[in-house]
Amino acid sequence: MSFTVASNAVFTEEPQLARWEDSQQCWRTDGFEDVNFDDQEGTISFKSQFIGPICTFQDTYNNMPFQSWEIRPYGQGCVIFTLIAASVELEISIKENACCLNSPEDMELDGIRNKWFPAHILMQKLVAAGINVFPSEDADKYVSISVKDEELESSVYEQMALASSAFAFSWSRWNADCGEKRQIVRAAENLTTHPVDEDMWKNYSCEPRKSYALKCTDDDDEMFDEKIEGTQFHPDIFHCLKEDASSKALEILSNTSYTFVDNVSTWLFATKVLTFS
């Protein structure tokens, strides 16, 4: 037997066949022989002695942990969220009330790419298309993560969303090993539509009672805990960034709408990039 897999689903690995076992009311993966998947034609052939409903599965967490991430301003009232996962690289535009998938260019995503949706709708469509980058509550049982204090993690997501209209944020190589009670992220003021120059990034240490700019960068051979001279300790990263922000950046921050901040934070909380990268 053979059939064509769904044309609107991305398979980043060979799909797993399963058959419905009515007596047990569950899907079973046994009972298949000589399985062959042609990823060019999108067909799967096999032998089986069972007759009944058959479906394909793929690993829920095949895109986790993430390799890197970045979120940066892109003009007024818009940011670009880039997520480099294990087998796919996503780029999503986020505005006040809608989001748009810019890439990847896989033809299976033609039905949702370059179209604007509410955040929860686009997330649902991505999962339905086989791209799951949204960890569930028990995902840490199946994926190696950086264990972090949940309250601190939530606070950093909120602060990043508040500043995202004028500042870019990115994955830091030091975050995974800096401890449970600490987050390290890279940030830089960015009032253009261009990516941040590498020498403009600074590492920021975020802890439950203080945040500060670190002297060490991701290019250093070792991480050292030393504050940049002339900078101050602050209660959170948002106020760290405001300390050295330009007047134009401060103006943009003061005019940023709550709904825009909420939409950005929705993606940060849904992907949990600080613990799953």
C-alpha cells in the first residue's frame, strides 16, 4: 500500500506510521513492514496485514532545544522574531494585533506564509503544519533544557517585551551555565530595520533583585562576572537599557502600546526561549 502525505505539513524527519486499534481505542505503531518514505514525491509505501485508519506521526519535540533566537525592532510598531530550531528556522513579524510568518520558504507553508493572523491562530497553524516550537508543561521530561527560576524567567520576558520596540535581544552562550537564579541575554539599541552589528551587543545579567550590564561578551573564551565600568545596578533589564538609551529610543518606549507589548510577550512565553535554547 502507499499514499501521499498531507501537502500542507512539513516533515523534518521520516514520518512514523500508526494504525488505529479499535479494541484498545489507541494508535499503534506495530504491524508495518518494508516502509519507504519518498520525501521528494511526498509518498509513503508499506506492507501491513491490518486494515483500518492509518496516520503519520512525527516527534513532538523534534525542533527542541533551540539553537538560537533573536527579536529586533523593524520599523514603527513591528519586530522580527527569529527562532533557529533544531530542524527549521522561523522568522515571524509581530505587530500590535497580528503576526506574520515570513520564512521558511517550504511550499507546505504557502497557505500561511506572508499572511497576518492573531498570535494564537498562527501558532495553531504552525503546529498543524508540523512545526511545533511551543514547549508544553512537561516538555522538560523529553528535552534537555536550562533549568531556570520560573518567576525570574517570566519577569525577563515581560521586560524584553516592554523594550522590544527600541531594543533588540538575542541568545547568549553564557545563559545555559550561569545558574538557575540568573538569566543572561544579549541586548542592543536598534532604531533601524537592519540587524544589529555584532560589536553593538552587550550581555546583561538578570537576577531576582538586580540586573546589570556585563563586561564579558559572547566572544570571550570564559565568562567573568564583572559589571561595565560607569554603569549602575538596576531592579530589572528594562531600567538597565533605559540608563544608556538615546532620547529617540526613550520616546519610542514611552509611545509603545500595551497591546503591542502583550503580543510580543505572547511569543516569548509560548516559545520559552530562555530555557529551551
